[in-house]
Amino acid sequence: QVQLVESGGGLVQAGGSLRLSCTISGLSHDAYLMGWFRQAPGKEREGVACIRWRGEGTYYEDSVEGRFTISRDNAKKMLYLQMTGLKPEDSATYYCAADLEARGTLPNMCIGGMDYYGKGTLVTISS
């Protein structure tokens, strides 16, 4: 059973930083792609950042480029999202996601969604 468990969310002031973590277990084999998605109330879920589990390759949504950094620890089976320069519009529930197979280009997969999601961690940015 695939389990993706997020942690690290919370309430911070605008301009602050947070580091989200995701613990990965139960995958039948290494994921092809891992990512972070977010969903704010009344909005659709969007891909924020994605990274290939093996090799090179990352994608960032335009609004977070330069502020967020996605990284992974293959040995520990952990995924991270370092968020800096946080803005009120970054407030959302953030979800860790995994896809086991290549289904297209990295941006398309990150934008289109993945097979598995965690339950999410809430990030709230106060102005």
C-alpha cells in the first residue's frame, strides 16, 4: 500500500520560510517522478514542483520559481520542499505526489497530476 505522509506545514508571516517533508513507503518500485501539489479553497489543485526520482530533472510552477526548491533523499525515501519568500497566495494544502511510470514530459506530468497523493499538510501565510 502506497503511503505518502507530509509534514512541516504551519502558519508563518509573509516573507518567511517553511520546509515540507514527505515520507514515502509502499511503492512496488522506485517512483519515476515525485512532486508537490497544492490546493487552496475554491481553487483547483496545481502542480508546484516536481523532480525525477532518478537522474536529473526538475520543474517549477512559474509563481514559485526562484523561491521554492524541491529535493529528495533516495536512501531515506524522503521528498522535501524548501519554501522561502512566502506570500499569502502560497496559502494552501500541500500534497506530496508520486507517479511510477513516465507518461510524457516532466512539465506535462507535473501539471497534469500523478497517481498517488498524500493527505496533505496545511500551509498558511499571514500578511
